[in-house]
Amino acid sequence: MLRNQIDKIRLLFHKDRESYFCFYKILGFFPRNIRFYEQALLHKSTSIRSEKGRPLNNERLEFLGDAILDAIVGDIVYKHFEGRREGFLTNTRSKIVQRETLNKLAVEIGLDKLVKYSTRSSSHNSYMYGNAFEAFIGAIYLDQGYERCKQFMEKKILKNYIDLDKMSRKEVNFKSKLIEWSQKTKMEVSFELIEQFLDQDYNPMFHTEVRIESLSAGTGTGYSKKESQQNAAQMALKKIKSDEAFKEAIETAKIQNHAAKENMATEETQIVAEETSAVETSEVLEATDYTEPTDTAQDTVKSSETNPHTLALND
């Protein structure tokens, strides 16, 4: 507390005092090196360079913040859910550090108003603010250390914006949830990558369709196959929940597809049986084409060779 008061007095005469106070409102403490935080809010589309000509953006800080955030949230979740198994802890942590959650947190604390990006570029995706949040955590770590990062997450983020118990029960893996639903209902679900293209800045984009019993249930687009599948699965789950006509359609399709498979299996069995029968018949016919000489025929030949009267007649 005393240190913050001293920093506050000193910053009254600093040329960047407005920026310092802006970050103070978010952090709850004054930065030591404000440059870390400024860089954390620089999207790569800005094309800003350092004095040495190197690109200045938040990608490296995002990488660092991602690792620090995993460790901090893992620590907090481990202590909060005493006795829970590893799988539960991993899933709960994933729900907190996933891009969708971080995106919302960035907006909640006002980072979305501070992120700098080029309006002429479309390279920024829907998770730009979430990425900036990770970079911001990286900036705190470099400026203040691990413990300060943890305090920020506990006192400023989790306390105000996240209910750990509620979050642990939240379903966020839409693809897994859809597959689980399909196993319970015995519905066939498939994901098909229907298009892969580049956006205006040559970033790869993926477009996936999810089909239930061969009927289109939803599509999704994303900057990765996984993201596009998640978005497609989310649309499918919403359709299953709210569209009664669609549910009737997939039930009908399920019955028809099942019947078609049974008919196909029956036809294949008949074909195999007919082919087997044809082979057996062919083998029988081949066996009857060749007849061994009979004993009577052999005796006749011997008799003609030894009977003198027969020889005389022949002469």
C-alpha cells in the first residue's frame, strides 16, 4: 500500500502518467515498466517496429502469458477443488483459460478499448482480445513476477468475474458433448471439412460441416480445424435443443438408415451364399467330367489281346 502511494506521487510528474493511471485501474498496482503492458496490447496487424527494425507486437508475450496462466489457474483450481481427480481439474482449468473465456475477461476489464490493431487488416480474429489478455499476464510476470500475477488473477479476475464452482459445471467442449449425445441416442455424427481458404491477409481458414444421420446439422468457421469443429458442434447442439422439426427429421433418417443397412447386410449375405453355392456346384461338375476306366472295359482289352481267334479275324 505504501509503495503504491509513493509511486502515485512520483507518477504525478511523469510524462506517461495517464497511461500509468490507466493500467493502475486495471491492475490494482502501478507498473514498474510500462513498456511491457503497452507491447502486450499491440496486435501484429499494426506493423510497428522497434528502433532496430524488429516487429513490435504481443505474440511473444502471449506465448509467455499462456504458460504462466496455465500454471496459476492450475494452482488455484488444485487448491479450490480439494480431493477432485486429475481429469476434473484439467477440464476446469481448460474452461477458464480457453479463448472464449479470456475474450470475455479482456472485455470485462477494458482491454478491448486499449488493444491497438490496423483497421485496414482482417488478420485479427475473434479471439484477439483473449490473446491480448494472455499477453497482459505475460507483461505482469515480466514486470512484477509470478506472485503478483497470481494475486491479480485471484483478487481482480476470479473474485469479480468467475465462479469456480459454476465454471466447473459448465459445458464448453461442444464437440465432446455432441459425441456424448450421439452415443446415448445411437445417432451417427460425422465432421467434414468442406472448405479450406485464406482470408485477405493469407491466414488459413477452415469451414466444417457436422452431419447427423447424413443430415446437415450445422457449420462452423475458424482459424483452425478444431475451432471450426467446435463452432459447428455448438450450432448442432442448439439446433437439437430448439428445433423440433429437425429432431423429428433425424429420428426418421435414423430409422431409414438403419433399415437400409439391414437390407444391405441381407443382400450381401445372399450374394455370398450364392457365390459359395456356385463354387461348390462348379467343383462337383469338374469332378464328374473325368471318369476312371471300369473293370469291364479293362477285361475286354485284355481279352482281345490274348484271344487267338480275335487276332485271326483281324488279320
